[in-house]
Amino acid sequence: MRDISMILKSVWKSLFVFSAISVIAVSTVNAQDAKEGRTLFKAKCSSCHALDHKVVGPALEGVSDRHPEAFLLKWIPNNAAMIAAGDPAAVKLFNDNGKVAMTTFPELDEAKVKDILAYIKEGEPKAAVDPNAPKTGAQDSGTSGLSIAGIVAIVVLAIVILVILGRASKLLERLILQKQGIEIEEDVPLKVGVRKMFKNKKFVMFFILCLIICLGSFGWMGMWETGVHTGYQPVQPIKFSHELHAGINQIDCQYCHNGAFKSKNATIPSLNVCMNCHKAVQARDKYDGEISPEIKKIYASLGYDPETQKYDESKAKPMEWVRVHNLPDFAYFNHSQHVVVAEDAIRKAKGLQPNEPVCFACHGPVNTMEEIYQYSPLTMKWCINCHKETDISGQKNNAFYAKVIEAHEKIKKGEKITPALLGGLECGKCHY
Amino acid sequence: MKGSTLAMNKNKFVYTAFLAIAFAATFSACKDKRSTGLEYARNMYDPIAYNPDQPNKNFKDGKTAQLPPAHTKPVGFTEYDEFPNTKEGYEAAGVSMVNPLPVDTINLAQGQHLFKVFCSPCHGEKGDGQGHLVKIEKFSGVPSYFSGSSSRGGEMKALTAGKIYHTITYGVNNMGSHASQITPIDRWKVVMYVQELQKQQ
């Protein structure tokens, strides 16, 4: 009897161990499949599909529950053939999704499709949150004002406490002295003391001198800084982070500010440029599956509905960015003249690294600015100093200087030359 | 009596001066980054004419940047109406459009620069679909120019100039239209460079 129970026990034990091992094995195989599937999904499917929301094609979460596996194994590699053959389920799926043709993937065999389906079933593996992860544009950086106020409050409080303590100790001292029967001289009141001091001519002279120096230096500093906007950092309607876009994502300045290389203005990108990426990039992983509130502002401004992916122009309202860099209207500055014609000279003069855009020469390290601010003073002195120091010799292959030299040669030879040849017909020569 | 009133006045003056200094010191010490600071003649900074990105109450929608009136086109504007953003338009562009620019080193160099700025963040500098944004997993599903098949049929390496131009102009799938950022002539330079990349193995 005992033997039987022992045998049963050991059988039970081995069964348990076996099943545990097999579960682990299966799950690791699954994980492996899902990992393969994730790579394939990212490479083949994700330009049109996401797991949890509609992109170009429908959301794929739970696709294995909606369609039998046999159907999916045929549909994914070659949906066009199924539709052409008139498969009713295939035709229905095609019609239900706005008749947008899906790419065929003849290179995906059955094993690969199963890997992808395994990944869709498992979902995105939960990534550990990295505490050192760089900050994103969603975080608020407007704490400096508060902290300054806090420091001021602490200082004021400390002064108040010191004064009170001083008074208290004086009072105690006086009480002790009175108890001992010692008469004390009454304190000279502050007002009378100050009045006495100001009867002293030497002190008055010294005081007036201090006053003049203080007011003079404050006035001087104030006048130097009048109209100089260095460090100006207005609050923008969207918390757009240049640190994220130009720094971490390494998107070239010109991608958005494409006017800088063509015209006088660097141009603030219109929202369709944002949508080139933000139609798909919605930072849902940072907001519990919701679209980032800052990206939602782009959608709201355009009247774009991310669910239907349609624009409603009647709901559109232009985004009002706040201008940071603003030259006086009487000063003419041309971006293309600086970033195209003078690029090499400016790079040399400012010692920029080859991987840094020429824009950094004046706009500073934009790729580290969470919030954009004015880096350079943009004063006339600042312009003139750079124009005095920058070396533009050795610009033989530069079309701009080649033209200038050509015109000079013509003048030297006494050939006919008109203002039109020197760009005198450009509208911007007179009208800007 | 007269002397004491004078002293009083002097005192008042001194107190006021003290206050003024304290005031000036506090205000100049904490410069507000949200404000432009002290300005003289602000009206000389602001343009008299409207800048394109300014609000404008003269128009109903409040914008200065208006679309040209209907049925007009700016001088030198390249029309692209005969190839609409449809599968048919794409196929037609692929057959009938040819690159008007000669393949030379200058055009290719400019095409390479434009490609680096506008395409390589996703498509990669080699055109292999492994741009920086793909590597850091911000974007995915970017095809390579020289392997695999196009989502609209055919081999990627066999895409014609007209099809590439159509794609840059209108975008496809997750890629948006780049027409507002790249001028038609620059688009052809990009097409030229992309066709060089297609020749890779």
C-alpha cells in the first residue's frame, strides 16, 4: 500500500516537473517566435499597421481572434490573389478597410507569418523604465521662477527671525541689568541717530558718492541691455523640444527650417511638416497608450482626427508661435547669404565641428535646448565684429564670389556692365 | 526750527534714495527670461507691412499667408495636376515622367545634400531603410532602395524616376508629402541621387 502511494507520489512529482519544464520550454519558444516576429513586424508591417490603433491599415491587436489562422496565413503573403479569386472573406475585409490595397509579401513563408502572429498575440514586451533616459518635451521646465521665489522667501524669513531673536536677547539683558539695580542709559532712537549722522558732512559726501556710483552703474547697465534680447525664452503654444528633435533624433535644421538655405527667412515650419512624422509618431508609450497632449495640439490646430485620419478645415486654427529672434525692421538680414554662401568661412571663423550645422554659429547649441532661447545678442556691434574678423579668402569655388570677381574683371577691362548684371533686378535689393 | 525741517527733508530724501536703489537692484538682478526686457522704440522692431506668419485681421481666417486666388498660378510654378495622388496617377507618372536634369557631379552633390537633410533621417544615408530614427525605434517599416518589394508593387530597385518623384510629392503610407519642403527642381535632384543608391547591391 505504502509502495503504491510512493510510486504515485513520484509519478505525480515527475509529471509536475515535466509539465513545468514543458511550459517553460514552450514559453521560451513563444518568446523567441515573438522576438523574431517583432523584428519582421517592424520591418514589414509597421509602416501601415500598429497593434493598438489604426494607422493606414487597421489595428492588429486580436487579429487572430477575428480571423482563422488559415485565412491569415494566406492573406498576409498574398492578399491580392485572394481578392482576385473572389474569396468572400477577403473581399469583405478589403471593402471594410476603404479598399486600400495591402502590400503583398511573397517573401514571408508560413513560419515567418506565424512568428508575426505570435508577436501580435504577445504584444510589445514591457521595457524597463530607464531612469537616465533623456527628458522629453513633455516635461515642464518652468520651475526656476518658483525656486527663486522660494530662496527669496527663505532669506526674508531668516532676516525676520534674526531681528526677533536680537530684540528678545536685548530685552532679556535689560531685565537682568534692572534686577541687579544697575541703571542703564536709554537707547538713542534710530531716527535721532540717523539725523545725527547726516549732520556729519563727511558722511553725507560719502553717501552721495555711493549713491551716484550705484545709480550710475545701474543706469549704464540698463542702457546697454535696452533692446538686447539675449536669453529671451518666451512660452510657446506647444512645448516643442529642440533637444529631442535636433539632438536625440538628429533631424537636420533644414528639414523644418527649409527656408534658411533658399531665402532671407529661415521660416517657421507649417504644421504639415510636423505631420510628416507625427501622423505616425504619437508617443503613446509615454502616455499609457494615449496620444501625447502636445501632439494632440498639432492635430487640434489642423482639425485632424487621428481616428479617421481625415482633416476638417473648418475646425483648423493656425498655431501662433511666439517669435524669439527679431531684428529691427530697418535691419536686413539674409539667412541664405550666411548659411549657403558663407558656410565655409563661418565654420572656420567660429570653429564648428563638421557634424555641427552652420546654424550653431549664431543660434548656439540648439540641440541641447529643451526650450528655445536667443543665444546671440543680435546687436549691430555683434554683427560688425564678426564681419571684421571672418576670413573669406580662398573661396574660389564659391559661385557668389566667382560672380563678383567676374564683374570686377569686366569693369577693369572697360566692358559694358549694368546694375542688372550685379543682381540689381532682384526685388529684394529695394523691397524688403 | 528752520534747520530741523531742512534736516527732516534731507532724511526723507535719503530714505527715498535708499528705496530706489533697493528697487533697482532687485529688478536688475532677476532678469525675466520670458520678457524681452527694456526696449526703446518697439515700433521700429515691428514691421509696417505684414509678415507671412503674422495674424492679420484683414482676412476672414485671420492669416496673412493666403492661398493664391482660384485658377491662378504663380510665375514659374510647376504644375503636377496630371498625376493625381492615386494608384493610376502613380503608375502614369512612372511611365511618362523623366528626369529633366542631366546626371552630373554638381546635380548629384546637391541631390546628396538634399537627401541627407530630408530623407536620411528615416531612409538612412545609404538608402538601406536604416536611418537614425529607425535605429532608435521612433519610426519603422522604412523600405530599402535596393532590396525587397515596393508596397505599390514591383521591386524597390526597379522604381522609375517618375514613381520616386510622385512619392516625394504626395508621400505614401507613413511617409508624408515633402512638396512644401523640396522645390520641384530639387525633387529631381533627390530622385537622381536615389536612383544612384538603387544601384547598390
